Amino acid sequence: MVVSGIEYLDEGAELFPDGSIHDVTLARDTDIQGLPCAGGCDVVFFPSGRLRLASLSRPVVIGGVACAPGIVYLHESGALLNATLATAHEFTGVPVPARARVTLDEAGRLLERSQRLEADQRVGGLPCSAELHAWVYPDGRPSVVVLASPSIVGGREYPRGVELFLDEGGQVLDWRQVDLDSGRRYKQRVFGVHEAPFE
């Protein structure tokens, strides 16, 4: 299937009711709306036709932020929403190292960032497992963490291996159990519902 000069794979293509592309797999590496998108990977569009999600085939700068190859999310305006940093970057006084993932608002302000833990340690007072990255708000408070040991949060005790999703005030929004002792290799949260293998 070829649309606007871009070759897509037919199988698995999802269209909007008007027939425009929603989600489709690229047949080969292709530049779309100025971004180097990897062949064999999905691209997702907003109803307006603007790119929403892609997998970058090489490093690229988006809105002044150097992004590494891999999954990238965009706001409908084209502003960067979520990506892995290719180089260290400072967001309004908050230094973030290369290879961390960041989530930004439409104005480019940092909303949250991933943090690799070399060993189990406390993040915002919570005992966090190094098995998966922790996600923290700009001030360092936890956004998403997996507990390395039982902990009481908001008056409720959660067992080891619970992945907590917290608001900026530290209240639990949601949680799920992760078996840290099975030897199973879990996928690492990237952003929203999409995941990538833990590195």
C-alpha cells in the first residue's frame, strides 16, 4: 500500500472512518514529517494526519531535544511528548542523563523522567526495585516504581513487587503486581500503554 509516496505494509493497517491512516507498519526506513522513521515498525497518526508515534531509525533533534533511536511520541502540534534522550539535557534546571526517557508538555516542560537504579534503593521514601526503571516527577518524587519490599503508602500496605502509579502528591492512582522472583524478564514501561524490552 502506497499513500502520499510512502510505502506501508497492508496487513494490520488500521484506518480512521474517513479512510485516512491511523496505525500502519512502514515497509522501509522513511522520513515522515521531517522525522527518520524505522522500517518494519508502526507509525500512528492523529485524525489530522499529524504523526503521533513512530520508531526513530537514527538520532534526531526534536524541539531542541536530542532524541535517541527508538519509540517517540509527539503532541499533535509536532512538539515532543515522550522519547529517550540521545544526550544529557537540562530541563529548567533539572539535569537528565542520556538514555533516560522523558515526558514533556506541549511547551517542552518536563513532566516526568525515567531513572535507572543500579541497585534496590529508596526513591521518594519508597523502597524501589532495580529490576525496572523508576519514573520520577521533575522534583524527584516517584511517578511509577516497583516496590523492592513491602511498604505502606496512603495507609495501605503493598507487598514486594507491586508497581505503583502515583500522582504528584504521592497518592496511589493504580497498581499491579509484578513477580520479581520468578526470573521472568518483564517489559519496561515506555509511556502510556506501549512498552519496550528492559535494557
